[in-house]
Amino acid sequence: MTDMTQAVAARHASGLNSLGFAKSPAETRVVAAMSGGVDSSVVAALLKSQGYDVVGITLQLYDHGAAIQKKGACCAGQDIHDARNVADRIAIPHYVLDYESRFREQVMEDFADTYLAGSTPIPCIRCNQTVKFSDLLATAKDLGADCLATGHYIQRVPGPAGPELHRAVDASRDQSYFLFATTREQLDFLRFPLGGLPKATVRELAEGFELAVADKPDSQDICFVPSGSYADVVKKIRPGSGRGGDIVHMDGRVLGHHDGVIHYTVGQRRGLGIATGEPLYVVKIDAPGRRVIVGPKEALATHALILDELNWLGEGDLDTACRAERSVLARVRSTRPPVTARLGFVEGQPAVHFDPPEAGVAKGQACVLYDPGNASRVLGGGFIAATFGLADEIQTR
């Protein structure tokens, strides 16, 4: 190891046990989720260097033969090979678990059905919520592990009522938007060793540990969409799903024809296939009527949204927070900063109210909530089930 690698490893190992257990690292079994990328590889190597009893697990999630041809796609056959090589390099046991059927049922089919319903899914959240933090976590417990460690850039911070979820120190790598569904019970068992480190340091650690993946590019694509075409995947999973319909202006004019609502998402401007002399955006998708509704940019304004599957990590219970109309910071896209909002109810369901309105909010995406008093802390979040704005008001007349 280099001097820097030794220094970082020592800093993380300060105290009896860097993972918070009242026993020595040698007596602490850690299952490290190893995707084959640099982040999860550094987690395994770092914990091994600190003397933990580390077991590496890699998940085979789908038919890797297709994805291995796509550079930059995660979870591919090359990734399993890379994870195995890292495990050999740091001398830890390594297992590959076949989770293909679970992944198809819980992630891929949900992805297809969400698009067919006129919403925009986030499969990485579903994967974390189900396959990784539910199924894999249970497997880790079956192996006698004290915790499950992952390479996610997020922090688990001790709080007065138990561990809290906080944004990563490196804002450019923060993955809190994709991990809002982590429950209190799961948070008790999870550890995120990279949450306090910048990405550049993680790369340097990989080099210090002499890992072959030190220069491996980060994955950018959804792992089961090697072609880059979401619609092609949806049609493969749900044959016959590409039924066409009309592109309709908010004022009722039929402007053109489309080849399936699965090709569109709210906020989209490019690729509409219509020419009207004015910039138009997808403002609503009417999946049952097979209509893509377009309008001006101002029609994208959303005043409120209803949340489904809301996971609450703040103080007290969710119902009390909504009744008190608690102030929050709300984030509706992973690429956007959180904005001021408040919790409440709409039609008797938990909702987020914006003032001023937020633009281009799509059903199926996530709305993640942060604490205005400590913008690092994740209060929870949910999936956007309905939105309320100009487009909705006009269409319901």
C-alpha cells in the first residue's frame, strides 16, 4: 500500500471498530457487495486492510451476454470477472449469486409496466430497494454477517434516535436521491465506507491497493439497456406495447401521430416529430387514451404532487409531519438541487407543495426530502404518483 492508502485506512480504522461494533475488526464479519467497479472494490480492500472478516458477493442480475458488448454498462460479465480478480488480489472469499429471476420480476418488469402506464421509472432505485437492500441484505444475515457494506456515495450518521441517512461529502457523487427508500431497519445493518471520501481519493486508494480496476470507467447506462433504447427493452418485456396514438395540444388540436407512449416522458422537447413554429414540450401522458399531450414551457409548472410508497426517516411519524405541514427541501430529479417545499395532504394522501412551482415533474420519478435545518440529512421520499399544475387543470375540465 502507498503512504496515502495507509493513512486513509488508518483514519477509517480509528477507535476499536470503524464500523461501530463493540468488538474487534477480526471478530466482525462484513459482506461487501462487489459490482466489479472501482467503488465497491475499494470498499472490500479498505475493510480487509483494517482487519475485518470480509466476504465478497457479486450478483448476476440478467443475461450478461448481451451487455458485455456495451462498454460502460454495469453488471455485465466483465464486471463479475473484475470482482473475482479483486477478491483474489485482496485474499477474501468471493461468491456469485444468481438473482436473475428476482431482478427480472422486481426491476425489469416494473420498469416496463411503469413506462406503459405513462410514467417514467427509475430502475436503479427499485434495484436498491428490492434486490440489493432486501434480498442481498437477507443473504448477508444468513451468512452470519454483522453488516452489509456497499460502494454507494452516501453517509450513515449516528443520531439521537438511531442512524440517519446523509448526503455524501462529495456532492458530485452523492447518491442520496437513489437511496431514499432505505428503511430504518435496513440502515441499522448497512455501512457506506465511501460516503466521506471524494471520488479522486477513492481512485488513489484503488491504485494504492494495486487493484486492476483503478482506472475502470464508471458505469453510465442502465445495466439491462445495453442498446440505449428504453423502448426496445419495454417492447421485448411486454410484446405489443408499442401501440401508437395521437400527439395532442393542450387546446385540443391533434398535431401528429406517435408510435407508443413508451417513447415519451414529461418535460421532453426533442424528438416529438411535430412542427408548429413554437417550442412545445410533453406536459402530460394519457396512457389509457394513448395520447401524448404537449404544450408551452409554462404548462410544465407543478404546484403539488402526491407521493406513493413514502419512506419517512425524520423525527416522529409521517402523518404528524404532514398534518403539521412540515417544511422540507424537495428534489424531483437526481440532476436538480433540492427546493423549498412543505409536506401536506392532497386528496387525503401524503403530498409535497411547491412555492414557487417546480417544472417538468414526471410521474414515476422520485421526490426525495431533505431537512431544511440540515440540508445534508435525508428525511425520506417516495415515488411521484400524481402531479397538479396547469396541464392537469385544463385536461380535467
